[in-house]
Amino acid sequence: MKKTLHGIFTLMLALASSQAANYLTVDFATGYTAGNLAGITANAAGQNDWKQTSTTGTTPIQINANQQVVIGASGQDVYKAFTSAFTKSDGTSIFLRSRFALTGSTATGDYFMHLSPTAGETQSFLGRIGAKLTAAGASTYLLGVQSTSGTGSLMTYGTRALNLNTFYDVILKWDFVAGGGVGGGGIGSKNDTFSLYVDPTSNVLANLSPYVTANWLSETAEPTTLAAVNLRQGSAGNATTALVSSLSVGSSLSDVGVVPEPSSGALLVLGGVSLVAIRSLRKKNS
């Protein structure tokens, strides 16, 4: 009996973990202390291997007394490398989940978080999450997503107003699309798509309605790898400021902390195994 139950449990774990990968999980409430998050010279390791992106060490990004990252109006940008680099393949996705509260922005707006193709990258900023106020001086804002910079690129904003100084659980989903698009077929074809989800209420992706969706609009070619998450302090005139409490990156919702319902296929397999186990036990006890 014990061996049978152990076998069923092992199969359940295998099904849950198949075709899944977590590339980064950060909870700033655990293992961090108040002070500078990263070193103040390029690539100098700080807390839990957070590093400065470039040579600008002014106004370092801080961990506050509540163990939240404080993103200010200008100054140092930082990054943390994935545990292993992510290699793109058509038909798959990557998810960036973050819990944050925006404390300020402008009517023009700017991005404050993004991914990069290499750790320490200083030019290619991908999958950008940004925000702008609904009006100058407003206490509400709109979130946006942008593929990267380059000709034709722009930030695509949602339409539902969110409140400053309120924490939201936000998920960026980047879909790697095969086929045509701006630059032809295959990887680098510049036709990937992006979706932002705010405070998802379901653990099934099909049941979620995106806050905003966007296409790869830049003439810059898509990357073939992703290797780090980045926090950015923008230009003082347009910057979005924020408090960040957690980050995670993975290849599915479950990999970033959202537990999905079992797939129909997994349930069928598990059901079959259970029937075999029951029949075996009946024969043993007869």
C-alpha cells in the first residue's frame, strides 16, 4: 500500500514539473537588509548577487526598513542574473511576475523594470514594464508594456486606472511567435506578443483577461536568449518611482508562483494509475 501511494505521489510530482522551469525567485522580505541593494561600481556584487548595470553609482537603489526595493526618480540601475539563461523557442512563453506599488510617475511616463538578453546588458532592454499618470498630478496611473527601443517602438498602455501607493501583483507574459511578422519568419522575426495581467483571480491562464496586450513593434530584432531581470531608475523628468516586494521568472504560471489546475491529460493518467493500484490491492486482499 505504502509503495503504491508513493508511486502515485511521485507521478503527480513528475506531471506537475514536466516542461517547467523557474529562472529566478526573489522575495525581498527574506535574506535582505536595509541599505544598498547592489554594489556601486559596474557588475560589483551586492545583496544576493544583485549588481549595478553600468558605471553610474549615484543615488543607489535601496532596500528600505520594510524590506522593499525603492526605485527612485533617477540614478543607479541594477540587475540580477537568472539561475540559468533562457533560450527562446517558438511556441513557448516566459513569465515575469512582480509585486509592486508605484509611488509616483508623470503624464509622459517611463519604464522601471525589464528583461535583458545578457546579464549586465547596457543597451538591449526587453519586455519593458512602464507607467504613466492618467493626468498631470493625478493619483492614478496606467500600466504599459514595450518590446524594446528602436524604430517603430512605443509603450502600449492599458485603459484601467490603478492607484498610486497600492500594491498589485503583475505578470508579464512574453509569447515567442513563429512565422511572418515585421522581419520575416523564425526566431528574430519580430512578431512576438506581450500581455500584462494585474491581480489575476484565476490560476488558469485561459480564464484570465489581460490588462493590456502589445506586439513586437520595434525594428530591432528579437533576442534568442534572456538572462537577467533589471530594475531601472529613469530620467528625473519622466521617471516612474516604485516599491517592489518580490520578483520571479519562469516558463509557466506555476513557475512564478501561480499554482495551475491539473491538466485533463494529467488527470487521465493519474486516474488510470489509481485504478491499477485499486485493482492490485483488491487482488492482494482477496
